[in-house]
Amino acid sequence: MSKNKSMEEVSVEQLISNYNLVVPEIQREYVWGLNTHGILETFISDIKEGYKSHKKDQNKSNKELEVLNKLFLQADNLAKDSIKKMILELGVNENPINIGFLYSYRPDYYVYNDRNEDVYLIDGQQRFTTLFFMLFYLAIKENRKEDFIELFRFNKELEKIAFDYRVRTLTHNFFIDLISNSHSVEDLNQIQSKNWFLSNYKNDITVNSIVGNIKSNSLTGTLPILDYHFNDDVNKYFDYVKTQIKFWHFKTEETSQGEELYITMNSRGQQLADNENVRARLFEEETIRANQLEWSEKWENWQDFFWKHRNKKDINASADNGFNELLRWVCVIEMFDNNIRLEDEEGYSTDLKKLIKGDSSLKLPIKYLGIQKIEHLMSAVKYLFETLPNNLEKIKEGYSLYKNFNLISEYWLSSKEKGLTQIELFRLLPILKYVSIRLQDGKTIDDLQLFRLIRFFYNLRQDDTVGKTPDVQLLNALDLVSIMGIDNDDITSIVELKGVSKSLLNKEESKKLNYLKSVDDRTKLETWFWISEDHTEAKGKISHIIELGERACAEFDLKFDSELYLKVLKAYRQLILNDAKIWGNFLNTKLYNVNNDRIQYAYSLYRNEDYLDCAYERYLNPVDTIEVFFEKKQKQFIKEYANEKEMFEEESYKKQLYIYYILNTQIKGEWVWDGNWNFGAFNYEMDSSYKSLFKNNNENIIFQKYNQQWRYSYGYNPQNGIYTQHNYDEQYNYFQELINWANK
């Protein structure tokens, strides 16, 4: 093999006959044995399919060769030369598999008279390491270990081998020990129980990837997986893998950019599963082939970005999930730009819907990918995940009371194996598209405006419409940022733009954006809006609180502003924060519904009309403590009864319960909710100690608290009964005591 060409197609045998391949220290660990995405099994399957085609062609050639040999013996001298040429051409017929690029770089210590020079393997490590152990396994299985030792120039005494992780002592020692001590398939299957297998080997990611994790529920480890696929296969694969699996070997030192390319590539390491074929396809474009070094460097840098942002808590994490997810994002945005919409009544393609949902059976539609498209989105990704976080510190200074600035999760870059959820895509892709649009047009990015846009989609994730149709709303969101274009970088601008989806720009969002656009102190009002939206009970919806503010504006002829909104917000929040202490005060309001023998609190209770009225009253009267505020309301209620007889004859279950509540908290002691905020009316006459205070039309109705389920047939539970009714004292005048208290 000539050594003066920068790129050649070579087999494992050709490559290793001229070089000692060294995996440099800065390269990542070998991880294909972890079988993420089933990449190793796919690799093995491809090789087996290639072998079948090779054998089929070989058998065909043998038959043709037999015919030609017979013809040669019978031919005259003139015909023999032509037949001989045909025989020679048939004898070298091959059907190899090319598995992509392998990049190497010659180290500084290279000596020109070395017979087998050392080269650093800087891309192709995962594939070549896999082929190395495939050849070792096949050599053991096919009784050809000596051929393997000769091929890779293995020297046990000198601890040398032609493919080595030599700069990583633990990994290097494992290679030497494995080859020295393995003589049968059984030895390979029992590696971890062998005396030579050091306990420290278990701490090496590469070793674990080779031998497998015995605690895993799935099949892992290069050698166990090879054994699973080849053990019962009678075919002989060793020579085929050695000679017919080929690379394009690119020697970077033969180019003027070699040193620079090495620096950028040698930290990258692992090749991606889904990306193997994608990269090969994309690099076939003429414009890319003309600048292959430049684009190769960029590609490696992109992969390195996802390696740096991998899940560092997982020792087996790689760049695969993140980079594959990036390709999915590009496809979704490009399909959107090409007006490929979701399946609907007009029969649009379902592929985009599957892509958004993360359908693992769907292959990436490569026709929507392109190197330049990936580059554009990758620039946006880097800005969003690396530049913006650094710039947020200055933005935070203007929002001293608001703390939730971590709205873009770095976890999305390492991602789950199935990729981001539809809601996560809804939050992320419109932002990436917005950033990409501005970067491509050379526009500066106002980080505050960018954060406001991020916040807009972050809050909308909780909207019911978005939750029910996240795929459709993702497209609406991409539409929105497209409509904003490059001239409208402020999210408030969308209230004046045509074509924005009403699912996103709903009445509440429109109202909030209009107020933010018109007030003098936008930052303050944003602070209170954002804090309100983030409260658990709000679920992103605060129109009811805004309406309290508008109510105050109308009553006192004030302009809506941040200070007024803050006052009503404080009154509203004070009620919520004192739930357990004050909740009984709503027993006689619209927050409770009576349905036969059930008295249940209403759904969306914090948006209930009576609850909001109470909050508004509290806004008007902020001086009293919360206890005094409700005590006054209770006394006002009791005073509505002219005398104790009128109270005794009260028939409303809600009013009876409210009287019990006041009696227990103000006269008899504490009311204990215990999480049971619903009530059942119980007709009980078996025990005189369980006694209603009220007339109840000759029925002895007592009340029992419950949480979610209550059945009359379960029987009465005194623990959840109202204290006064099951500790009834006939000598005590409860109602008169209440009337006396109310009139003090």
C-alpha cells in the first residue's frame, strides 16, 4: 500500500500491515458494546448480509471459473490469451463493504525508517475496535488465533500489539491479558470469573463495554453479543472480515490542514449510531466534497459539543442521543419550512407527526437534512445553550425578585434514547428557529427579548390546548416565530401581527402582552406576572388575578400598573397560603356544592367567584390580620340569625356546616381538617352521643368529613365526624353562645 496518498480504500489487513494504530488518550472510551440504539447488532447484521452476498458471488465465480478452465484446455493458442485474462479477472472479483472514513494522524515521534509506523486513530475508533474484537472472537471460534496474533503482531513478552489503547494503562493491560489467556469460546464467555481479570478492570468503561454488564437486563458487551450472533453460525467469517470490510483511510498529515484538523478532531472520539449513514450520504454532495476537510472539521466539532454536554452522571453516556436528536430537530423544522404538515382531512403526510412524537420505527428523512441546514441550527443550539446562560446574569439584575431563569434544560442535549417529548419540542424548537433566523440574517440577538420569548413558550406548555395537541401547537409555534421574522424581536409585537394562531395568542396571553406593552414599568409587571404564573395552583393561568386588578382600576379610576397588580396578588396569595387555617370560611359559599347527601368543594376553587370576591375584600382591607378579617365575616354571618331558635331550624347543609365550623374554632376549640375537605350527611340514630344540633325535620343528620370517596354504607367514623356533634352536651346552649360571641 502506497504511503504517499492522503486517502485510500483499505481493508483491516492492508491497514494493519503498514501501521500500528494507537488510540490517543484524549479520545473517548469505547462504548459500542453498550449497544445503544442496537448499533452493534446492526453492524453485525450488515456484515453477515455482506458475507452472504460475497459467498453467493464467490460460488457464481467458481462455476464460471470451472467452465473457463475447461474452455482453456480445449482452446487454440489465439483464444487462450483471452480466456486466461478472463480467468485472472474473475479470480480477483470481490464484493467488499465500505464502512466509512477512518482518520489518522502521525505523532511527533514518527521515525521515517520505521517498518510499521505509529499513527493516532482520531476518527473510526468505535468501528475499528469492534472489528478488532470481532476478528479475535472469530479467530478463537475458527481455531485461527495464531493468524490473529500474526495479523496484529501481538508480542506477549514485550506487551505490544498493532492496535492498542497503549496510553491508557488499564485498558492496554486488559488487551494483553485477554489475548494471552483466552484460548476457547468458553474462556471468552467466562472472562469476568477468570483469575487474570483484575477487579480494577470493572472500573474501566472500555473494558465494561467489551465484556458486558452481568447485572444488565439486556444483552451488553461486544464479546457476549458477538457470541450470541456467531456461536451457532457454521460459516467462516474471519477471512471475510479481515479482507472485505474496508475504510476510506484519510491521513491528515498528508494535507496542509493536518495539524489544525488533528487539534479539532482528536478530542471528539465516538462516532454516532444514526449519524454513520447520514454523514456518508450528506458528504456525497458536490459542494461538500469540494471542501471535505472544512466540513469534516465542523462535523467533528458538532459531535464534540454533544460529548461535552452529555449526561455526566452516567458513566456510559455518549454523544449519540444528543446529536441524533439534533438531526431530528433539523428534519422537523425543514419539513415545516417545506409545508409538510400533519395528517389531517386533506391527507397530509403522517411522517412529520411520527417524527414529532418520536416514533422509533421512523428513520430520519435524509432528504430534509443538509450540512448547511445542520450548521445553521447548530449555531442556534450553541448560542442558546452556551452563550445565553452567560449573558443571563446581567438580565437577572433587573428581576431581583424573580428566580426561575433555568427554562432551557441542558438535559435536552443529552436527551433520552427516545428523544425529547412533544411538549419539550414545543418549548425548544421555536426558540431555535427564532435564533437561527436572526443569526442567518446577521442580526444581533437581544438576550432579554430572547428570554421573554423562552418564557412565553415555557408558560404556554401548561395550556390545555397545547397539552392535548402538542404536535399541532408546535407547528403553530414555528409559524409564530416565522411571522415575527427578523424585524420583530419583542414577543409583545405578536398582538399586532396577522396570522398568529389563536391557540397560542389566546385572550389571556393577548391581554398580558398588551399590558406589558403599554405600562411604564414593564420589568416590574413582568416580574409579578411570571411569579404568578409559576405558582402551583395557577398552572400558568392568571387572568382571574388580572381581572381583580382591572376591578380595582375601574372602581378607583386608576391605570393598570405593576403596583396595583401586586396589591391584589398579595391579597389573593394570602388566602392560598393560609388554606388550612381559613378554609372553613368558604363552607357557605359557591366553593361548595350540595348534591343530596354530599357537600363537596368545587373544581378550580381558586378561580371561584366567591373566592375571588373574598380576595378582593382582603385587598380593600389589608390592615387586619387574616384571623381578624375572617372573624369579622363570621360574626356578620351569625348576626343574620335573630335568635337561637332560628339557627336551630336552619335547613341548609352548607350553613349548618359553617355554623359547626365557627362553633368549633371560636367556642369549642380547633377544627382539624386532616386533608378531608368534603362532607357526607349521615342519618344516624343508633347512639345518642352522636347528635345533630339542628332540627333537620325529625332526621338526626350529622356530618362526616372525607377526602375523595364516601359511602353511607361504610358506617359512621367518629374520627372524621364533626367534634361538636359526637360530643354533644344537652346541657350546653351552643347557639346562644355563638350569638353572644357575635355580639361582643
